[in-house]
Amino acid sequence: MSVELLRIVRREYKSILVVVLLVGLAGLAYIYPFHTHFRFTVSVAVLATLLLYFPRLPIFTTAVLSGIAIAVGRSTVQLTFDPVGFIDVVMINSPAIIYYISYGACFQALGIRRMVDNLPALVLLLSVSDVFSNLVELLARGDPLKGNPETVFSSLVGVAVLRAVLAVGAYYALRRYQTFVLAEEQVARYTELTVMIAQLKAELYYLKKSSQDIEQVMEDSYWLYKRLYARDSTDQDAAQALAVARNIHEVKKDYSRVVTGIENILHPSSTLHGLSLAEIFFIIEQNTRRYLAGIDKNITISFAHEVDFVTDKHYAIVSILDDLIINAIEACGDTGMIRVTEKASAGEIVFTVEDNGCGIKAEDFDLLFEVGYSTKFCPATGKMSTGLGLSHVKNLTEMLAGTVTVESGIGRLTKFTVTLPLRSIARSGEWTGGGD
């Protein structure tokens, strides 16, 4: 027997045990309708409900074990509280087992589980099984009934119908509750999936942007090789430049495979024709918040825009804002506040990135955007930063015919302002006022 089969068997027996215990406890509450040892109880309704609701439960086995549990439970209570001999107690309570044997056999033989979607037939078959099993128990007891046989039979039928209705009502209530729980779980999973897809689309955007950057670097490396080779065909620098171009080409192919694979899964809308500023801010915000969560810093960041427009220069805009935001995060240290805003003014789009970090000395302003200038270093290695971030921001801004300025000071808010002509970044006729 396989481990999986053993696990299934163990789980089924646990389910049977729980059902038997529930039915046994319900069987401790009863009434004597005919002034004999014959009793009515709601345990039958409990058993029928659970047999219908859990289709994997073995019908006959569960019914027989339930009858034994009821007989044992009643006998234990009587022996504890009534001065009755052991044999008498067994004789009084053991016929209950016969009832449940008969009930389980009828339940299985009549195929009652197949009638769960036919309400009248379900109530009828449960009632018939109940009446028949009660008659079998009465015959097994052999007690003379006190009362008119017609009255006794009417009582059996009435109680049987009542218990059948209770069982069916409880079964449908459980089914409705299960549907409600499943619906809640599906909504939760759908929400989680939607958020995950949005995050993946943001990551896909950065992969596409990186692919474009890699393409440019590969092209630059190749033309550098061509120029070096034209000077001296044996120059080691030329060979090294060619090797760099080849390596970058391999990285580009891997990126292309990853991007294509994710696109096939997500089927994202194409960014070839442009993105709206709202989409750009969403992508940057999602990426930044995940980055902050990963480095475990208590830094709050907010985004707000006044004007929405569609641009095909989104890669450049994202690069500019990303570099400024990363600088702001590093300036804040372990805690701080960053605010990213956008507004329109006299045919220009103005982006600002503010932070309440350590600030910048006034004497550093002239060197701030120069290649290689940096005051940052890696604590782990002691190596200085390359100082390319802000120079890259300046180059991209000027490429878009814009300007970048900074306002700061020690102990003051630092504010980078990037001003870009609307005509150089917005597609004609595709911008609207608004904000979030």
C-alpha cells in the first residue's frame, strides 16, 4: 500500500470518527414516545446530514459505528446515574444498533446520495428509511406498545418526515455556506492574482527597458571595437571591446527570451506606441515600494500628478525619475520621506523629487552633475560610487530639451526639479488635465 493511499485511509477514518462522535453526542438527547424503552432522537438527522454532505464517507460503516457509539453512550450514562444492572442496560440500548444497521442499509440500497438535487425524492427516501428502521427496531425490542397501532405508525411517519426535513435543511445550509466560503476565497485569490499580475507587468516593463539599454550598450561597444581596430588590428583594447560586445549580445539574447516568455503568459498591452504618465507613475511606485520593502527601511514615498499625457519617451522619463528616487532613498538613510510630483506650466511638464534626507552642501552644486562625482561609497567594500547617476539624469534631460536643477542645504529639504517641454515628450493631442 502506497504512502499516499495510507494517508487517504487515515484521513477517512478520522472523518468517520468525528461523524460518529457527533451522532453519538446527539443520541444522548431523546424522548420516550410510547412509554417503552423505544426512543426518538435527532441523531438520525445529524447522521443523514453528514452522510449527504461528505460523499466520501462509507455509508454502512459510518451508520453501524454511529449505532454502537449511541448504545455505548447511553449505557454509560445509565450505569453512572441509574441503579440498573449491566445486562439490563445492554438489553435496553443494544436495539439502537439494529436501527442504525437497518438505516445504513436502506440509505445505501436506495441510493439516497444520488437524490441530493431532487428535494421531494430526497425527503421521501430519508423518511422511508427512517420509518422502516424504526419498525425493525420495534420488532427487535419485542416490547408491547401502549397505544393504538395507527397512532404509533402515524407518530413514526411524522417524526421520520420531520427528521428528513431537518437533515435536508441542514445539508442545504452547509452547501450554501460552503459556496459562500468558496466565493470569498475566490475573490481573495482573484485580488491577489490581479495584484501579482500588475507587479509582473511592472517588472516586465523594466525588463524591456533593460533590453533596450543592453542593445544600446552592445552597439556602442561594437562601434568602439571598429574604431580601435581601424587604428591597430593587433590592439588588445580592440579585442577587449569586441569581447564586451559579444558578452553583452549573449545577455541580450537571455533577456529577450525572458521578456518573450513573460509576455506570452501575461499578454501585456504594447508599450511601442507610448505610455500614459499615470501608467509610468504606477510602474515606478510599485517598483520603488518593493525595493523599499526589500531593504527594510522606514521610508515613506508618495506620488501625485496634475496632468496626464501619453508619451513615447517613457524609457527616458522612467530612467530620470528612478535615478533621482534612488538618490533620495540613499540620502534618507534608514528613515525619511520622499515626494514625487508632476505639474504643467506654460507648455512645460515639471517633475519634482523631494526628500528630507541629509541634504547637499551648496559648494557641491557645481560638481553634482559631473561624471564621476560622488560622495557615496559601499560600506561593505569601501569602494566609491561611480558617480554616473546624476550625470545620466542631466544627459537624458538635455536630450529631451529640458533642464534639471537642485535646491538643498544641510538640514533642509532636497528638491530636484526636471523641466521638460511638453511638445518634446507628449504625443500631439494626447494629454489631459487631472490628478490623483
